[in-house]
Amino acid sequence: VQLVESGGGLVQAGGSLRLSCAASGSTFSINTMGWYRQAPGKQRELVASITTNGGSTVYADSVKGRFTISRDNAKNTMYLQMNSLKPEDTAVYYCNALSRVLLILAWGKGTLVTVSS
């Protein structure tokens, strides 16, 4: 499995961005996909995750009500709609893919999101 993120950029506080994560390769093996982020000097943290059928989602408390995760299985693509962005959301955002038994199949290389105040 290979993952490629896109959609990062510079945005003012209060603005919005939509990130995409395109999967290729053995996509049939993917069960759960997730978005993580890593700010300078901090550990990578889970932002949100979603199961294959979209029936189960998880969000970090810091993004609940502002971010929405979704996936289009026909396009093998996962999205992260980010609204009401804050400077503390500034980070490199990574996507990953997990198998049904929670084996990490792949990480993307990341996309930088910078929120100015």
C-alpha cells in the first residue's frame, strides 16, 4: 500500500482546508485509515480515524466539532475537512492505513499545514 497526502498550505486562523490521502497498491487490505499530525518539538498524535465503511470514526478532543474525516472507497481516498483552524493546528499531517488486525500497512510522507494568527 502507498499513501500520498495533499491539500496542505498556509491559511489564516478561522479558515478552512481539506486534506486528501490517496491510496494505491493493495488497497483491498485496508480496514482503518487515520490522520495524524506532528508539530515541531512534539510527538505525533492521532487527529482522526475512520473504518472502511465509514461507520466508525474517532476524533481527538482538540478537533471535535471542527474537523470531519471521510473516505471515498471508490476513489481509494480519505479526506480531512478542517474548519475553524487555529494556530495550534499547525503541523505536518500524515495519513496511515491499518489492516483488519490493526497492522500498519503504510504511512504517507506528510503535508504541511500552517495556520497564521
